[in-house]
Amino acid sequence: MKKLNSIYYSIMLFAGLTFIVSSCSDDEPVVLSTPTITFASGISSTTAFPGDTVNIQGVAMAEAGVNAVRITIGSQPEQEIFTRPSGVSQTEYLINENIVIDNSSNPGDLFVEFTVVSDDVDQLPVTEIFTITVEEGIDEFVAVLIGGFNNNSLGSSYDTQADSVFTAGNLRNMGMNQSRIDFVYYFADIPQRTIASPDNNEAEITWNEQNTLSWPFETNENSTRFKATPNGFDFEAATSPQDLANAFSEVGTGESRVTDLSIGQTVAFQLDAGRGSRFGVFEVINVEGNSSGAITIDVKIQLSNN
């Protein structure tokens, strides 16, 4: 009898322990994993230039359900890019955002913050940062018109840094203006359609042959140098200061003029040391007439001195 009582006691004790353990287990709250934001390929940074568009992809996850996803771009106000639809529960949201880098953006880091909010109100929002390092950009001037020596409405001298065209009247006896000129355009029977440095002798000779007034550069003649761009150079794809520097090949010393320019031709140049030795490239868009005509060029140039 004692043996049976002992077995009974053991069974009851085991059942009681099981009940206690089960009761404790049932009372424990379910712990959900912390919400996460993961960027594509695990990469959370990139570089870009002013005018670029950066595409950021990734996934925001919350085990209790993604309630909202928000984005803050630099100093801009926070924006909500996803709000959970009523009656719908989803544990993940695919991020696919295009960030446009303004053309006027200064070099430096742009921080893009993504925040995921969980349906579980006891969980704090989680934020991850994607860093865009904005590199120094370049200036681009479109459809620049430079008149020939005998063009009465357009100037033949060009300041590449300020995108300004000067007539001879703007230069003569005005040393400060003369010091700003990087290109002089002229047309002769041989050679035709020429862009020259102000210190080019042939440009001055042609001027004197075509004009009764004297050459307008009396005190300042900058020394711009030109080179043909490398084979395969893509003008449209040149977006960085380094692209422009690479276009000015290390081979040769450069010429003080380029002649017989034609539509579609691209030419690399480097400004005078007094103008910061900046690199640039121009592309010929259109040519019109003779010495009374004009040339249209697109110009890309570095923003900073070398």
C-alpha cells in the first residue's frame, strides 16, 4: 500500500510541476524581433555629382507589421513614403527611392535617413542612414554664341568662367576685362572657324587685316592652351573635374589655337595660370557664315582652380 501511495504521490507531483511550468510559459509575453532596415547589397553609401539622381533600394521589416516608413533628406522635413493601409498587415516594405542631387549642391555628405515604424506600439521606430557624398561638380554653359570679328551684334571674346561674351569695345582700354578673356573666335579664308588664345599671334594678325581699329588687347593676353580630345571621348558623359582633366591629354604642350572647327568636334583646353589653370572641354554645336557669322559651342569647365 505504501508503494502505491508513493507512485500516486510522484504522479501528482509531476503533474503539479508540469502545470506550474505550463502556467509560467503561458504568462510570458511574446518578444518580437526589433524592426530593421537593410539597404540593397548591404551598401549604405555612394558618391554622386550635382545633377545626378541616386536610386536607393532596400527593405524595411517589422515582425508585428510595418506601420509606416519615413524618409528625411538632409535638412528637409520628414516625409512619410509608406502608410499601412487599413485592414492590411505586411511585415516588410520594399524601399525604392530616387534622390535628385540639385545642380547647386555643394560638395560634402548628404545624409538620407529611413525610419520604419512597427505596428507594435511598444517598439520604438528604427532609423538607418544612407550617405551620399556629393563630389565637386563642373560648370556647363549651353549654346554660347561668339561672333566673328566683323559681327556687329555679338562679341568675339569669351570668358569661360563667367559665361560672358565681350565685344572689342568692352575690352579696349579696360585691362580688367582683358584679363578675363580665355577664347577669341575669328574666321579667315585660311584657316576658317578658329578659336584662339588671346596671346595667339595669328589671331592678332587676322584682326588687323579685318579691322581698322587696333587689336583690343593692350595689357593682358591670357595663355589658353588647346588639345584634341582622346579617341572615344564622350562629351555628354563628362560630369566631373577629373573627366575634364583627363580629356586634356598629358601628351604634348597644347596649341594656342584650334582651326577649321566643325560641328560635333570636341576640344579640351586649359586656362592660363592666372585663371587658375582650370581644365575644360567645348563641343561645336553650330557654325554660321564667315567673318560676319558666329559659332555656337557648349562649354564644360572645372569650378575650382588647380
